[in-house]
Amino acid sequence: MEIDPRLGFEPVDRETEKLGYDIESCVPGTGKLRFIEVKGRVAGAATNTQTKNEILYSLNKPEDFILAIVELREDGRHRVHYLRRPFQREPDFGVTSVNYDFAGLLARAGEPA
């Protein structure tokens, strides 16, 4: 919610609605939306857990979905990474969530844009 306005986008908090993302961010002048799922993890954490709904939403909107990983540091500061196309396949039918390697996600992520 702090980063997207600085990048020129217009975010709306949708976290409580359980849509498969936390932020709906409008690209001004186009009506196009970006869908951002925010996950905070302590730096060095082993895994990052994603719900089935989050994974499915990302696969349904691959060009518009961003996984925003907030890396929480020991000194109280944080760093935000944006990962596009974070997931490659949908979970099995009975799965409710999936654990991903946190370092692997960070390795594929970049600066917010």
C-alpha cells in the first residue's frame, strides 16, 4: 500500500475479502488492474506458505498477478521484493496450502515495479 503509489499506481486494500490477493492496484488512465498478494517472512525463513486460492488466482491472471514478499530483517527494517508468475502449476484437488522454498522465491524476485 506504500510502494504502489510511489510507482504511480492506485492501490486498494482487499485483504479482508479473501479473493486470492491483498491489493488491487489500478494502472492510471487504463482501467487495468494489478493483483498483489503480500507475504511477510523473517529473513532467512525456510518456507513461505501460499493458499490454494492465492495460487489459483495467480495462474488465472499470470500477466497481472504479483507476489510481494516482505523480508523482515532483525534490525526492524524490511525489504520488499516483487515476483511475477510465482507459481507454475495448480495444487492437487485436496490441497489447501503449499509451502515454497523462501530463498528460491527471493532468488526469482526483483525490485518493485
